[in-house]
Amino acid sequence: MFVTYKLSEKSFKNLRKKGVSDVALNDLTELENRVFPNSYIFLSRVRKLPQAEEIMKNEADLL
């Protein structure tokens, strides 16, 4: 069984509802069309974004 991580439109909607800023969501669009083989790689890439601190407050909604 393969598990991959990819941001979906639903992920963006959930983050927007949680109050994540448009600036942070724009940062995440950089990763929108990428597929990551595991959560560690996905989250390490998210942590490199300029608005990572704000985004990681909602880590549960990312995974």
C-alpha cells in the first residue's frame, strides 16, 4: 500500500476556515501540484516556506 501526501483544494479551504492568512496560503500553492512520498518529506518542505510558522500551527489540517 502506498500513502502519498498532496495538497488538495479541500486542504486549502480547511486552512482558510482556520484563519490561515492569504500570504501563507500563497506560499503553500508552491507545493500544490507536488506529490510527496511520506509525511516527513512533505512537512520538511512546508517548514522551508516563508510563512512556515503560521502554517505549521495547523499541521493536523495538512496531513
